[in-house]
Amino acid sequence: MTLVTNSAPAQQAQSEIESYPRQRARTRGFQLGRPRNFHITQSRVLFIRSSSGSDTAGSLWSVELGEELSERCIVDVRTDLPFDIDADLPEAERARRERMREVTGGITAFSVDASGTKAVFPVSGVPYLVDLNSGELTRLPTPGAVVDPRIDATASFIAFVHENSLYVVDLAQLDAGAACVALSESPTETWGLADYIAAEELSRYRGHWWLSERPGTLLVERVDDSPVLEWWISDPAHPTNPPHAMRYPAAGTTNATTQLWWVDPSGASTQLTWDADAFPYLASVNPGSTGTIVELLSRDQRTVSICQVDFLTQTLVEMQSRADHAWIDVMAGVPCINDANELLEIVADEATDTYRLSKAGVLLTPAGLQLRGLNSHSARGAIFSASPSANTLALYRLTYETGEIEALTDPSAWSGGSFEELTSIVSEADAFQAHTTFVVEHGGHRHEVGNFAETPRVDLRLEYSEAGQDALQACVLWPNGHVPGSAKLPVIMSPYGGPHGQRVMRNAAAFTTEQWIADQGFAVIVADGHGSPGRGPSWERAVLNDLATYPLADQVQALTALAQAHPDLDIERVGIRGWSFGGYLAALAVLDRPDIFKAAVAGAPVTDWKLYDTAYTERYLGHPDTNPDAYDRTSLLLRAHQLTRPLLMLHGLADDNVHVAHTLQLSSALLAAGRPHAVVPLTGVTHMTPQEVVAENLLRLEIDFFREHLGT
């Protein structure tokens, strides 16, 4: 094993004023200054945005709706708040941001009442109430640093979590302070926070909900982590620092116990029980004006129980249970109920191989239009996001009475947004320039929201393609200045490759790093394979029981097909890079196909799926006790003796998602097999690598590695 230090590569050009890697790191991947978290109210559209592409602190902004649409900064965190922003975040808030891949600071989330006149947000663990009309700020009473403050629909109460307990503030009695309504009695018990699996794998980041049907009443998740194995994250670079303990539910081991409780501001509580052995995963909670729907999943995620909260009996009543031979897809905005108490779902319709909207069991959307999520619904119809083709995303309106489906955004683009009765906010990405527009429309007026994100210092030269017999979605990026036919270029594949992950979309901003890599003298290919969204259930389910065969074969298929179309691609000099699942795929490529891949950079790779979490791993591979062959087929540790090509592994020592044990165990297996390789341990780095110097120099390190082993 070669141990590589964290120093910057020696070839860094001294003449650069600011390189793309530095700019990308400084701007947190160009997320700073970009408007986000839009929320439509009757009189304004709220959003978060920092003051520039280099300002890390988000402020609360609005587009005021009237005869003219105008932007207004409601809370400027740099001038309106009297302390060092994000200086001392609560540990639970740091964990929440890690799960959400949140790279900004200041105001990162807010909660609004039903009238749209009051909002609450935290900064550095301090919750503030803001009057959205006047901008008046009120610092709320707390026993200490808080996480996830939420205001109720009537603007009467605010709930938040402090040290794993849930508190409520009565806004009519601020002098009374915050009352604890659900007390944590052990370090492994939390009230009001999402459990690890929900946040990491099911895209549910909340653990308490105000119920509009019963003002002042909360639905609260209680989590008991005591059954979960205790893992340790250490800091070897600072041996005097004690290791940090966390509960990590590795595949085949015991999950946390999750419960739902009905809690009112007085502290009175009732548990809403279900068969937790049969349905251990609390997948989603969707409150609505006519009822609250709870989605429960079996451990193998092949059976779902959809329940409604009964407010009279304070129990869960099952509305529907259904099964899938592979897994149940957890979709945004569903399941929920409409005003007629009809259940809305997005289901995998095998007969048409399409994800379709269902109302009371009746399929409403056409075959071939792949739904991604439900945006909103009313008695008249629904608005949803869907992919008319694999690399596009658009918003559509369905009218129940006529069955008509209307595209609200360009079906050939990559777009998103929200639509209410008279107001909409639409984001649309440019397919060939790294820019996204955000447009508010109201009452016939149109306003483009300022996007202060910096423009990446690259000149994009990309081609979208469909490659091979499977029409794999791909994008090829060429070096600026390269003349077709003038030279054969070494190739770097840059995939993610894992299920439910998509890299190829008509959004040029997704390829700026690959363009910079190309400009160093390479051709870069980004390709999506089986398991990626936008192509239907059978395509996604092809990876069931095997996360190795299709992901790798698809990269080879894309490379081979593109090389036939582009003779300038030198398939004798091919490298591959990736992070997380992409890191797993990169290492797998040089282990299984050294005839194709001559070098690999594997960032935070999963190397043994028994070390990854329960919900993700068991969804695709089953339980390791009952399906051990699937784990053997996908393990890199069992392939260590096959390595004959250069492999560089990068891993953050503070990673609590893909633990550094993955890289260390593969390194140990490679060493035992006498296979040279290189490892870069990243001190204090999590799965996101947010540190500027680290993020900048990792890219340079990769380029030096590929130049050495592929040539340019």
C-alpha cells in the first residue's frame, strides 16, 4: 500500500488567478447565491438566498405579489442577527445537514404558518420568529440550542427539539418560556427527530408535524437507538481527541425502534401503534387539510401499509396494503388523500412499465410518462413532476373531470417548481450553459428571481447521446481547443452508477467538473445505466440481487458504443472515477475489467455491502443471512487478488455514511494479496468533503494520477 498525504499536487499552476477547482470549492459547488427552498403563500413567494456566490450564509427573501412583482430581503442574517453565524451548531443539526447534503449556512430552512404572515427559522441553534409583513424579529425562549423549529398553521405555537427532547412555545405566553412536551430519558432516545434510515435513505428529514385538523396538536416520532450497533469514528490525526460514538444499522443488524405519538401542547400523549415487527420503517408522514397519511414499510421493503390517522380514536387505520416483487418506491408527496378522502399514490404499473398516478385505485396518467413525485393536488386535479424522456423532467397538470394532462414546463428541458391557484415558481436548467433560471408568475406578471451563483470558469463543450443497444443516456465532454480527428484522447469515465441515482440530465451545470477534467487533456464520459430513474420500473429493478453486473457492464457498453461513433476516444487509455457508489463502481471496474479500465480513483467507496446500512442494502440485495450469494457477488474484498491496475482510494475519516472501514478493509485485503495501491486519508472530512482546501486539491490529485497512468 502506498500512503498518499493530503498535500496539494506539485503541478499546480502558479499563474492561475483562481482555478476552477478553487472556485468550485469556494462556492460550495456553485450552490452559494442560488435561490432555493421556495414556498408560495397568498401574498408572497418566500425563498432562501445568500448575498453572492461566495457568501455562505443564506438569508430569507421574498417576491412580493401585487400589481408588480418585487424582491425583498426579509431577514439579512449578516446584519440582522448579532452573533457569529454557524459558530456552534448543535450536533443534531450537523447530522441533519449531513443527511440532507446541506453545504450552506445561515438560514437553511424555515417554517411558515397557513396565512403566510409568520415564519420561524433557526440560526446557530437559536430560533427566531419573523413577521413577514413588517420584518420584525423575535428571539424565542429556549433552554438551549435547538433543531428544526416548526410553527403551527394558526401561528399559535412553535415546536423544536433541544437535546433530543421536544419543546413547545405558546406565542401568546412568551414569558412562560418553552415547555417540554416529550422528554428524552436516555442518550439513545430522541423525540421529534427523523431516524437515521429515514433521513439517509427515505428522504424524510422531519420528525414532528403540526396537524392542521387539530390545531395545537403534534404528531411526533420517537426513536430508540439502543438496539442499534455502536460504531466509533475516530480522529487519528489528533490522538488526544476521544472517538465519537454513533449508532449505525449495518445490513443484517438490528434497526432503531420507531414510534409515532400524538402529543398536545399540555404534554398529554398517546402512542399510535402498528405492527412494528412487520413494518419497522416509518417511510413518510403526509399531513393534509383533510387527513394525515402514514406510510409504513416492511424490512424487505416489498410490502407497504398505508394508514390514516383517526383523530377520534387516536389510532392508525390501514387504508391499503400492497406488495411488489422487488421493492416499494418511496415517492415525494405521496401517499396522501384528497378532499373526497380518496387515496393518491404513485404506483409501478408493470403492465405498461410506467410509474403512474393512482386515485382510489384508478390509474390516471398515461403509459410512458414516468412520474417522479406529486407536487400538489385539489378537488379538481393534481400537479406532478414526470420524465417524458430519460434525461428530462417537467411539471404537468392533470384535470380529473376531463382527464386532460397539460405540460406546465418545457418537456424537453430539466425543470421543477411549484404551482398554486394564481402563483407559480418554475426553475429551468440550461442544457448547454451552466445556468438555471427561476421565474415567478402571478396574475399575468412575470419576475425572474436573481440567481447570484457564480458562473463556473469552464467553457462547456458537451454532447448528449444515447449509447449502445440499451440506449444508455450519456454525455461526452471534449477539451476546449480539441479539433475532431486531430488526436486520440485518453478517456475518463465519471459515473455514479447506483440505483435511483441519475447523472445524465439536460442540465449543463451538472457537468462543469467533468469539463474541467476534459480541459486537462482528456475526453470525459458520463453514462447512466440500469437502475437509474426516468425509464420505468423494469429498468430500475434490473439491479435486484446484483449491484455489480449491470452497473459495470453498462459503463463498458456506453464506452464501446461511443468509441465507435467518436474515433478520437482512445479506448486503450481509459480511466474511471467516482464517489460513494461511484467509488465502488470505479474500484470494481479495475478489479473485474482490467482489459478496459487502466486506472481508477475511488472516492468513499462501498467495498463490502455488509458494512452499509440496512434499508439501502437490503432493498437491493436482501438480508445477508438469507441471500449471502448476493453479497458475495458484489463484494470488492473477495476480488482484491484480481487487482492489476493502479487504484487510488480517497476517504474521509469522519464519514458517517460510508465509513472509512470500507476503504481500510479493502486496503488490508489488497495488501494481503500483494497488490500495490494508494490511499488518501482525509482528516476530519465527512461524506460531503465540504472543506475548501480538500475539495480543491482532490481534483488536482486525481488529474495528476490519471496523467501518470493514462498520459495526455
